[in-house]
Amino acid sequence: MSKDTLTITDNRTGKTYEVPITHGTIKALDLRQIKTDAEDFGLMSYDPAFTNTASTKSNITFIDGDKGILRYRGYPIEQLAERSNYLETAYLLLYGDLPTQEQLAAWEHEVQIHTLLHSNIEQLIHTFRYDAHPMSIFISAVASLATLYPEARQVTDLDKRHLQIVRAVAKVATIAAFTARHNQGFPFNYPDDGLSYVGNFLKMMFKMTETHYQPNPVLERALNVLFILHADHELNCGTNAMRVIGSSQADPYSALAGASAALYGPLHGNANEEVLRMLAEIGDIKNVPAFIDKVKRREALLMGFGHRVYKNYDPRARIIKKIADEVFEVTGRNRLIDIALELERIALSDDFFISRKLYPNVDFYSGIIYQAMKMPMAMFTVLFAIPRTAGWISHWLELLCDSEQKISRPRQIYLGPECRDYVPVEERQEREKVGCW
Ligand code: ACO
């Protein structure tokens, strides 16, 4: 008769153990009973980069990487992109279901009235060099919110917690826009409560001397879709950072700054910027085959391709590719799209990419659209961090309410020197370097 258990025989001792299987997993701590003798610490699993380790149960985002499926709280990403807007999707992620009309109106109002920044944050942004990377400014400004709202440390107080959620969702857009304006040497545009979340963001980014700035509805819709697509993606590098920092009960702004820092890496959220650099470097369709050869010789990565979980077309890339044409109707065609399409065409018919299941990811087309909208290239990762704030906080909330969670603390396998005595400096011999640094 089949049983939901795993039988393990330890060939070192000949002993057999039976451990339960739940949700397709065994508990890593169940391995600890497997010992060679009473002194032995017990068996652990070794999983650098957590490629096969679940660190939480979650109800937020479902991904089937092989089938190319992405759902937030059960709702297919395609339906949300088609019918929802960013703020509604943020509510869905945070509170578990789509809001009623009254809940949505209250949520929109709450976020709207918290979009202003304390002037300390404005001054902080001004202190950075004009050419500081906006993501570095963003990370610093988000972390600094904790200096203004010390009650954010009371992470178990429900009312105070709710206030920080609203503040974070509202203020990241303003921080992002002010960061861009600072880089460009333009004065800040203050939030406008007559506009939607995304419309207001566009105004804070782009209003110049016109008295009545109105965001273009096609661009506002496209940015809503991009924000929806970027709002969550379960336990990636940044979200894991959010949960790890949050597990020490640090305030949410510090955790958000840490998650943003993780996102900033070129293998994660900064890939959209790298994609554009790559496309600009390729420069012309006729250079695409030579670039593909370079990738196959391992002299370059095809940025915007490949994903830890999608071994099929990233469903977000498919949606983004579709809205590109709508955006180009307004902005004019970004000539880099032709290079991107050719790269995709060649890569998807080449065995190097097919055999490794390398498909375009969310970042492959998003940068081209952002560039067409006149978003500065260095802002691309910040544009990712704004909506991902909703996802990060949703995971933070789930973590705080999960009685199985503790402070995050993986194990290591120590392979360094055995105990040795301190050697006075004059007696030391130069030794061979350890490690790759
Ligand atoms: N270009 C060329 N080869 C690649 C690429 C790529 N973009 N991505 C993976 N490969 C190759 C690897 O060299 C490896 O080949 P091998 O088995 O012959 O050694 C194989 O494909 C498997 O790749 P891994 O590195 O094992 O895949 P992993 O899951 O660790 O990495 C990652 C995923 C980091 C996204 C990787 O595909 C990559 O670097 N892509 C480019 C950067 C990028 O677009 N990042 C954005 C991801 S989406 C996001 O974070 C929002």
C-alpha cells in the first residue's frame, strides 16, 4: 500500500528511517535524526542558492515554470493585465482577494493621501551626486523612511503595520520620481490627488512647464500593465531578502531597502537595463548572428533570456511584447525592438538555447518600452521596485503571520582550517591565497 513517507537507509550505519512527505516535501529537520553516533550533529541537506529548498508555505503567487503559468492569489496574470490596474492588484496581493468597490475606493484614497514625502527625504535625495545611480538613491531613501516613522519597528501592532503598508506603497512612487528628477536636474513635481497612482507617477516624472499635465491614457495603461506584471514573483532573490530581513522583526522599510538592493543586481532586476545596453551594443540586425555566436562561445550572456523557474516562455514577456506595439503607436517605434525580435527569432531556433530551455524573460522587452516612454535607462530597475513593493510587503505580512517561521538562519559546512595558534606578525610566511578574491 502506498504511504506518504520516505524511507531512508543510511549506508554508513545500516539504519533505516521513515520520514513523512507533506506537499511533496520532507522536513529538513527530519534528517537531523540520521546520525553515525550520539556525538554526530546529524544529517543536513546542502543547497547553495536554494535551488531545491522550500523555505515557506505561501498563498500569494503560483508559478508553473514548465507550463509558463503565473497567478496572483489564483487569478491568471493575463486576466489581471487585461482587466485590473496596479493599485487593485496590489490590494489583491496584500489582502488576499480583489477589493469590493468600497474597499477599492478606500484603498485608493489611503494610498493617495500618503504619497507626499517628508521634506527630510527630499533633502536626502538632493544630497546625492547628479549622476548617482537612481537605484542607490532609491534604496537609501526607502531605508531612511524608518528614521521618520520609528513606530514601524512595532511590527506586531496591526494598526501601525497597516499604516506602514500604505505609506510604503504610496511613497515608493514619489521617491522614484524625485530620484529621476534629481538626476536630471529638474525640480520635483509634487503628487496630484486628481490622478490615478500610475497617472500621478507619470506626472511626477515628466511634467515640465505645462499648467495642466495629463498623462497619455495609452502610456498610463501600459505602465499599469507593466506594474501589474512586476508586482510579485514568489520567492526570487529580492523577495527572499525581504523575508530574511523581516524574519529578524526589523522594520519594513529596512527590509524593503534590503530587498531593493537584491533586486539591483544585473542577474535580477537590473537585467532590463543590461538588455538595453546589449541591444545598443549589437546596434544593428545584421550583427545579431555574431552576437549569438559570442554567447555560445560563453563570451557574453544573452541578457533578458533564461530564468530560474521558467523553462518555457515567461508569460509576462508575452504580455509585454503585445503592449509594445500600442506604446509605439504613441511614442514612435523604438528601433531596438527589431534587434530584440531578431535575437529572439534566432535564439529560439538555435539548439544552444533550446536545449537549455532559455526563453525571453520579463526583462527582455520591458526596457524597450520604458525607453520609448522616455524613462531614463538607469531608472528601469527602480520602475521594477515600485510595483514589487506590493509583493515584498505581501510576503513580509505572510511571514509575520506564519507560526512556523523563525529568524532565518541557514547552516554551513565548515571546511576552513582546524584550530591554530596566533602567529606574531614578524614570524608569518606568505601563504597561498584562499578563495577567488
Ligand atoms: N545567456 C546564455 N546562456 C545562459 C543564459 C543566458 N542569458 N542563462 C543561462 N544560460 C546557460 C548557463 O550558462 C547554463 O549553461 P550550462 O548548463 O551549459 O552551464 C544553463 O544555461 C543554465 O543556466 P543557469 O545559470 O544554471 O540558470 P540559473 O537558473 O542559475 O540562472 C538566470 C537564471 C540568472 C536568470 C540566468 O538565466 C541569467 O543570467 N540570465 C541573464 C540575466 C537575466 O536576464 N536576468 C533576469 C532574470 S528575470 C528577473 O530576475 C526579474
